[in-house]
Amino acid sequence: MFDQVPLTLAQEDAAPAPAAPAAPQQNAPGENAIIPPKSDPNASGAQPPGFPMEMIFMFFLIIVAMMIFSNRSQKKERKKRDQMIASMKKGMKVQTVGGIIGSVVEVRDDVVILKVDENVNTRIKFTRSSIQSITEDKDNG
């Protein structure tokens, strides 16, 4: 029933003997069996509580949608502004980005000449991109 393990006494000069492997212990039918420890519920492969991947995917989709819609609205505004600048003609009243209001005297490729004072006949050159809006048409005023 029991295996006999040789017993050696410790001596000063001798190195300690290696320990023999322990034999597996078998329980008798009437004895209590050893209960294995309960396993961790997360060890089964379930995802630990935290930020789910579906939420990350949804945030990504929302950000992409916002970028697409903002680009579309910027393109519409840019196209409308380009049409407005292309339609400028002599005699129209316009306002520059700096707030100067004047009448268009001449329109060149990239320069617009505005008359800003009627009494002294003051004229100023502006680039086309500096025109912010057309305030009044030559036919209306």
C-alpha cells in the first residue's frame, strides 16, 4: 500500500538527495474527495466588462457621417460664392471681407476695382476672393 522511500540522514560532506516524486493519493471509497477550485467565469472566453466593440464601430460611423455632411455643405457654399463672384458686373454694389462697400468699376481676371467715394472718385483694387457679398444690383439702385 505505501511505497517505501529510502531515508537518508544529512551529512556534512554529502549533497542533499533529490526528492522522490510523490505518488498520486487515492481516496478510499468512504473518504471525502478533493474538490477542485472553481474556475474564473472570464476564463471561459467571455468578454470582460468594458467598452464593447459595437460601440466603437458606432462612434466611427457617426464621425464619418459628420465629416461627409460637413464637406457637402462646405462645397455648396463654395459653389454659391464662386457663382456670385463670377456674376459681378460693372455698377453692382458689393461688400468686401474688410467691410468696405463700393460700386464695381471694372472686373479683371483676378482683380476688381471698386469706387468707394462718389465725391472724390476714390478707387481701390481688390482681389476677387476679397469680395464677400453683393449688396445691391445696378438695376435696383
